Amino acid sequence: MDNNPFSQINKPLLDVPEELKGKVMKDIAMAKLLMELASLFSLNVGNVVKRTIKNRKSKKK
Amino acid sequence: MQVKHNFKDLSDDELIEGIVSKNDTLLFEMLYDRYAKLVYNKCYGFASSIHEAEDLTQDVFLKLFVKLKTFKGKSKFSTWLYAFTYNHCVNYVTRNNSKKIEKQSVTTDNIGEDSYDPDVDDNSISMLKVEKLKEALELISPDERMILLLKYQDFLSIKELAEILELGESAVKMRLKRAKEKLINVYKDVDYG
């Protein structure tokens, strides 16, 4: 489409405030910690099945 | 696979793979550097202030870190990120400003099905004036704004829109058509300058 006015919206692009990166990365560090803590307490069903089967097979031998 | 020592050489897909497999915050920081300006400006389009745009951007990146594993690589990452950002903004605006939007949209709500112009096409869009268009976009619903921006600002195809919005292509075409018609009608009512 020629002369698309949508391409002119929000131009010129604003620069991102420098302090925002620090805030975002602080959030990410906290999220990572919580995700890793959650993974310690969650049940990995796939892994349980795999280990059970492996255990069962080794007992049969 | 050749190990790339310079992270800047990594493609988006490689970067994402690294982030998802190890929750690597260093790689995520690189992803932020690549897309912060884009996300920030998209958020600004839905925000009522710079401060609100910053908050929205912060939220989008946090949500992105947690949900990055849901990106399956069916579309370009940037395309997926546009939709991800818009979705967050639309939900935010709908949740927080629903009453305000309802009030602003009162004139458009009165537009019945019969008043839709079936001949609204892309040529009509190209005739719009930028400042007036900005105002008109604020007066239509966030969902309509999102689909129009994805199509005409980010140039997503109908197929990409269907994938991203999890709709059929005919549903996308219908939503797009209605959004365009509504925009044109609202645009006519905007008293600018």
C-alpha cells in the first residue's frame, strides 16, 4: 500500500529510558529464582516414569 | 554445530533456545537489547503516559521470560513478539480503562451493521491523515486497534494473523474488515485541528 499512514504512527520512535533495563533485569532475576524454586517442588512426571521403568528393568535382570 | 563465541551473532531462535534451556538471564538481556525499543514504542501506543508505557514494557518482558518456552518457532520471533506485546496491552487497557473506553466509544457503538461500508479497502486506509488516524485509533476498541496495527504497521499476512491470534483465516478477514470499517467511520467523526 502506498502512503501507508500507519507506518507514520509513533514516529520517530522514542528511546527506551535507560533505567528501565535495570528494572526489567531485576524482575527477571527474581522470576528465575522463583522458577527454579518451583521446579524443586514440582513433580516431573516424565522423569518419574522413565526412572521407574529403568528401575523395574534393572530388578528383573 | 559451530560454537558462536560472540552472542551478538546468534539468531533470535538460537538466543531463545539458550534462554529457555537454561533460564539464561545474560542471553535474555541480549534479547531485551534487541527488542526493547520496539516493545516500548508498541506499549506507548496503548499507554496514556510515558510512565505507563514503562510499566507495560517491564511487565511484557517479565511475562516474556516466563512464557518464552511457548514460542514454537512457527512464525518469526518478532511477529510473535508483536502479538504477545499487543495482547498484554489490550488486556491491560480493557481491564483498567473499560469504563473510559466505553464512554469514548459511545458514538461508534451506535454504528449498526447496515452502516458498514462494504467498499472500505486498503486505498481508504492510505488516504487517512496521520494525526487524525492516531485519534481515531484511540476511539476504537483495543482488539480492533491491535488487529489493524498488526496488519498495517507490522505487515502481518492473513495467514500469520490467523496463527498468532489462533483464529481461522476467514475469521481474521472478517475482524479486519469490521475493524477497518469502524476505523473509517470513527475517523470521519474525529474533529481534528
